[in-house]
Amino acid sequence: MGVKHALVLGGVLSVVAYVHSKPLFSTIPVSRGDSQLPVMPAYQLDSKIAHNLGPYGARYSVPSAISSKVPQGCSVTMINILQRHGARYPTKTSGGEIDAALLKLKGVVNIAEPSLQFISTFNYTYTADQLNDFGRKQSYIAGQIIAKKYASLGAAKFVRAAQKDRIVESARWWTQGFQGGAYDVPISNLPEPDLSIIISDTSNNTLNIQTCVAAEARDPAPGDIASGDWLGRFAPPITKRLNKLLPSAGLNDNDTVNLMSLCGFDTAARNGSASAWCNAFDQSVWKSHEYYYDLEKYYSKSYGSEYARSQGAGWVNELVSRLTGTLVPDHTTTNSTLNSNPATFPLGPSAPRIFADFSSDNNIAMILSALGILRDAKPLPPAGPIPSPQQFVVSKIVPFAGSTVVEKLSCPTLPAKDYVRIIINDAVVPLTDLAPCGKLGRTEGLCALDKFVESQAFARAGGNWTSCFAK
């Protein structure tokens, strides 16, 4: 359990315990195969804000030009899910930065600006690093959705999680929803994942990569440099406005972005009800806020990093192993002890047809870059302008409870018969950057299985893993 924190600006301190309260959303158990899918919990915010909260936004159905319906004449025969944990409170580090910004506001009185008057009585309590009720509901309902949408695959599943409290708990709530269990149960009664993989810088783990020495040694992180550049460009006018309206606060640009992050964090803590912080800033600045986090992830955990694709290669090889039923040799981040044992890495005809892996936004971003999808034509510019269109958008890819589903499909009427499709938060991904997938990949998001395996040559050839240890 994380450490409980509280900062109160007037008013009475409320206590947040690490148990779930009575849900505000419908969480009725559902039967497998029901026609109507449950709806994910949502932030009660205008989309111009809700969809620009970076990693602190809630998962939503991202639009796509390609239909997510199973193509005519095809059937899904396997799914591989890669899901981020549900909404959480701030980490100890980011929470400390938020606390520092709020502390500067403690002595501010006589606030004239209506949109900021809430500050005099605002209080924020949190249990660092842990899920909140909104995140629990997200994970639970996500499990229900998979059970209903893919009922034809049966009830057997294999669930893995990186061994971190919020990730394991998300996997447990997901499994409870998937199995049709009730939501209103103690956490201790939830089913455990089939496998929780220890997190260590001396032990391989494809769901939490700590073993790329060169990447871990980067200080400052490239993403911090890039996002810091952008912060220095978009935040000063916002900071100036706040300091004018909040005399004696003395906020800096880092304080500003930390206060903006409270829009997502506090809304999640309020079970989706809008935080007053969301309206403390003009709607026009939220796109720049999103881009700040896009740059941070892009340059440290995606295509802008020289190590990210190597770090994600192990999971890609596990995916290819599952899709083909044959273990792919890997010397990057896979745990050979676990993956050589059918009890901890089931493969082949007797294995479940539903695999669910739970991880964090950073690790998922690395894995998606290793897959070679959602690559922008040019690197994201730290100095702006914000590209349009833009492929790598954090709130669309790895929001709280964000879900990547890799489907294996049987299509007897098509030449290759077995195909692969990738769906991220309900949006079918055009496989434009996977050249072997051809026109069908670009227009329908469908790739013949053998061509998909060919497209993953980077991971299969070792993922340039030796670069992680180059001096």
C-alpha cells in the first residue's frame, strides 16, 4: 500500500482509505455473449479537455476510419490483450510536486476570479501510487466487455501482471468482471492473476522492463528535456495569468503543469465528476497540455528514444509465439524460465484463446513502438508546432485502463486464411508502417499472419538489444 497524503486548503480533511466505496456507476454482473456491451466509466468533461489529459485521461472509444466489426467471412480465433492499469492517485514523486504547487496557494486570499475561488477550500487527499475507485470500475468493466465481445472464444483465459500493486489489482478486477462476478466485494476476495512477474533490474520481465542499462542511465531523461522545451513555450502565459489572479502565489511553469494534472487526477478521485481544476484553465490550452505528455513519452518511451523499441521487443516475440503456437527464441527481455514452462507460458492448441497482460503506460508505449505501429512521419518537434495529423497521442494510446487488443482471425474466403488485426481503445490501427502487410493492412488493418510475422523482423532478429549495454 502506498503512503497516504493530504493537503488541505481550508475546509475539513477527508480521509481516503485503500478500500472501495459504493460505486456511482452501474456495475451489475453480465452474462457472456449478451448483445450490448457495457460502457466504460467516463470523465464528465467536455471532450476538448477529457481527450487532452495525456496519461491521466480515462479510456474512451477512439474513432477510426476502419470499422471495428469482424470482417465478413472472418472469425476471431485468439486475442492478446495488453492493458494499462486503471486510474490511480499520483505517484509519490508527482504527488510531491502537486503538493508543492498547492502549498504555494495556501496563503492566497480574496480571490476575485470566479473560476479560481474554489482554491480557498480545495483539499486533495490520495494514497500514493494506488488505484482509486474509478480505476477499479474501469478494470472491472473492461473485463466484462472482453467477456461479452469475445464470448465465442470461451471462458478460458491466461492473465499476467507486472508485480506492482496497482497493476496486479487491475488484473484482479478485470478477471472479476470477465468471470461475471459481482463488483461489490472486498478486494481480498478477488481472483489472482495466473502469473505476477517480479519487477527487478536483474530479472527479465516483458511487462516492466528494467534491464536496459543504457536507457536506465539516461539523466536527465530525453523525454524530460523535450517536454521541458515545450513547457517553456506554452506555459509562461498561463503561469503569468495565475500569478496575476492569485497574488503572492509565486507559481512557476512546473507548478502550472502540475496543477493542470489535477484535472485528471482529481476527476478520477471524484469517480468521474469534473474537478474544479479543469475549468481553472482556458479550453484552448489543453491541447498544449496533451502535447507536453506526448513529448515526454515519445522521447523516452517510443520512437524518439534510441532504446525504446529494443525494450519492447521481448513482448513482441511473446506475441508472435502465441500467434504461431511456436516459441520464438529471444534474448532481450523475456524470462526464459517462465516462457519455457507451459504452466506459465501456455502455447498451442491446448492453450486458452484469451491472453491478458497488465502493465503501465511507459512499458506499453515501448511495446507499441517495437511493433512498428503509430509512427509519425517526422519526429515530434519539441519546439512545436503541434503536428496535424499526429499518430502518437498519449491520451489515445495509453490513458488509464487503455487497451490494446491483437486479434488473430480465421478468414477462409481470403487468400491467407489466418490474419492479424490490432485494435487500440476500439480503434482499428491501419498497418501503414508494416510494409509486408500491403494494401489490406493499410486500408482494413488486416495482415496475413505470415506477413505479420515477417513485419516483426526487428524483434525476431534480437531487437538491437546489445545497444542497451554499449558503453
